[in-house]
Amino acid sequence: MSAPAAAPRPPSSPEAPWPVRTVSQKILQWVSRLGDVWVEGQVTQVSRRPGAGTVFLTLRDPAADVSMTVTCPPRVLDALGAPLLDGATVVVHARPSYWMGRGTLSLAADEVRPVGVGQLLARLEQLKRVLTQEGLFEPARKRTLPFLPRRVGLVCGRASAAERDVVENARRRWPSVRFEVREVAVQGVNAVTEVGRALAELDGHDEVDVIVVTRGGGSLEDLLPFSNEALVRAVAACRTPVVSAIGHEVDTPLLDLVADARASTPTDAAKRVVPDVREERARVEHARERLLRAVVGGLERERARLDALRSRPVLADPASGLDRREEQVLALRDRARRCTAARLDAAVDDLAHTRARVRALSPLATLERGYAVVQAADGSVLRRPQDAADGAPLRLRLAGGDLAAVARRG
């Protein structure tokens, strides 16, 4: 017969707390239920002593500050053929185990598989597709680099050649450029965490206007941290423009795609973040020459226009126009006088002719030729002798005056 199951312990309370062993037992029970798992991570430490029956590995998540101890028999690593080096990405088949004596959690592995280059490339391609669909690589979200940053943030390896290339070439181009340098691990298990922390510090710096992330060339595994999803998203979230200068021109980690600008080399990054003082001075001199030519040319054109205006007759001799106008006025006045005189002469002639015609038709002209007009006492003109009675008074109107007469019949 099987032994009766142990009765469940009552819930803990301040009055009835659980002892440490009870808590450890419960944790062991929960861990045991997990069963076998496949775990991926980066190897940060391999501890293998000659003659020992157990090999200890430290497996770390490159995207988070989390690590776990892995134990395995030596034959598991011997089956790999090549030594397992720090920084290698592996997939481990293991069973979680909890050691109650120290209260530590570990993985007991029975198989270790190194992740090959082909698998890494396939995973990077899958991550690239996911991030592309999210729009992290869109050109529209990339920001323009400042013309002359107040301070350049630089994330690089400790005492690295990439740092010297960026700093020295930038100072050759613009001697007064200032740097805010963060030296971090640029490969290995701590690279993602340290680079991300440095990015956050520089992005929060008030005077840093652009950030350069740089390192020299290396293998795919060496550059793998710069294709880490967490680091790529950290660069995408930066408010400050970021320049990626990772490896050589043929190297294209995902950081190059999400950065606001990609430099093929650290030297190229220096050319992108600061202008060349000699080129800018030459541009200023060229602009000054163009401006001077434009001003002198404008003055010459205006002087030529003034000379042309001054050479016009109306401005060269203003009185000449008045003289011509005076001649025209005098000519018009003489013409008006001649026309008026001619009209008056013609009118005088017409009047004389009219007077002559009127006088010719006037009765006075007839009287001047010796005729007289005989009028009765009432002033009527007598035309026949019988119109006047014998002895009737008459009035004779002559050219020189009037005469009184009496009618007598003969």
C-alpha cells in the first residue's frame, strides 16, 4: 500500500509562519512541474575543471540583465567538437532544478547546440521583416542631422580605434567641436545593456544634438548586439538624431536601418556630424564675392541709368524745351493775329458792300438824284395828282430837307 499523502499545510500567517524549508520545498515543487525546456542565450562564462564531473555555464539574455547557471556533464560540451567560447549564442535543452540548500535555481542541460551563422541570419531577417512592418525603418521618420551640433554624443568601445577616428577627423574638420563620450562594451554579452544605457544618458543630455554609435569591423557574431531588437527599439525611441557607424561598409546591422543616418565607417561618421571649416570658409568667401559682385553690378547699372537719364536733352538743357514751347506759342499768337486781322478785314469789306447795297436801295439815294416825296398833311405819300385837293397843304421831302407847298391845279 502507498503511503498516505501528506496533509496540505495551512496558509501562512504572522501567527503561523512557514519555515524556510517549507518555502523551499514549495518552490522545488513548482520548478519540477516545468519539465524540460529549450533555452536560448549567450554564454558568458564556462567553468570546466579537469577531472570534474560537471561543467558550469552562465547563460545570459542579451536583451535584459538576466542570467542563469547551467550545469551539464563534460560529454555534452565534448560533443560540440569545438570549444565553447564566451559570447557564443547557444540553444540548451535542460530541466530547471532548484537547490534547496542555497536557494538557487539552475538548469541541468543534457544537450547544447550552438546557433550557426545561417540560423542567426534567418532570425535577423525575420526580425527585420517584423520591424519593417512596424515602420521603424521608414525614411519619413528619420530626422535631419544638425548643421553644427553644440555637442556630439559618442558611444564607442574603450580606447578603440573607432573613437580615435571619429574624434580626430571631426576635430580636423571643425577644431572647436565638443564630444560627450561614453565608452562601453561593443561586443559580448554586456554590449546591448551598456550601449542602451549610454544612449539613454546622451539622449537626455541638454547640449547633445547628435549621437554617434560606432565600433570597428568584426564577424557577424561580434556585430550581433547591434541587431538586437531591444537596442534597435531604443534607437528608434531616441529624440536626438542618431548616426550609425558600425563596422565596415559591407556590414549592415539593423542599427544602420533604424538610425537617422548611416555612415560606412567611423571616419565617414565624423564627416557627417560636423562641417569642414575650410569648405565652409571657402563657401563664405565665395558668397561674399558673389554678394560683392552683385552689389557692384547693381551700382554700375544704376549709375549707367543715371548717366542715360542725365544725357537726355530734357535734363541736359531743360531751357531748350521751354524755348521750343515759346517759339510755338509765339507762332500760334502771330497766326491768331493774322487770322483775326484777316477776319476783321473781310468783315469790314462785307459791311461796306452791305452798306453800299443798302444805300443803293434807300429812298434817300433817289432823293439825292433830284427826286422828292410829296406827302399830304396827314403824312401819306401822294402818288397821283388827283390824290391832292386844290389848295391842300403839301410837304415836299427833299434830299436836303423838307419844304411846304400848296396844291394848285394847272
